[in-house]
Amino acid sequence: MAQVMLFNGQRVTNPAQLQSLPPARVKRMIAADDLAARLAELRAQWESATGGKLDAVTINLRMLFDDLQELISSEVE
């Protein structure tokens, strides 16, 4: 078995070491292009709602964070 370096810096040199590791947490990856496209859609919605004057708006941070959370947790189409 080749030597493997894990993200946490731990080295694994044999199958027994690999089997003794705790299960990995699975993280969903979002492609940068997909995320950029979704952010562009979100920005377009905000631009439309403000008449193109985003810099003149007092922002509701709760709504912004809710929108971002929805964007991150939604399935990428």
C-alpha cells in the first residue's frame, strides 16, 4: 500500500491503519461554476427588487443569511 496523507495530516501506511480510522463525515461539494450561477441569480433578484440600486438599500442581514443558507442547502440542478 502506498503512503497516504489525510487532510488532518495523519499518515496511513497500511490497510489496518485505514480500517481503524473513524468514519469520515460526508460533505456535499458544490462546483464553483454552479455556485457562481446561483449567486448571480440571487443578485439579479436583489437588483430587480431594488431597481438596480443595491448600494442605496439598508439590508436585512437575517434575510440575506437565510437566502445564502437556502442557496447552499438546495440541490444543484
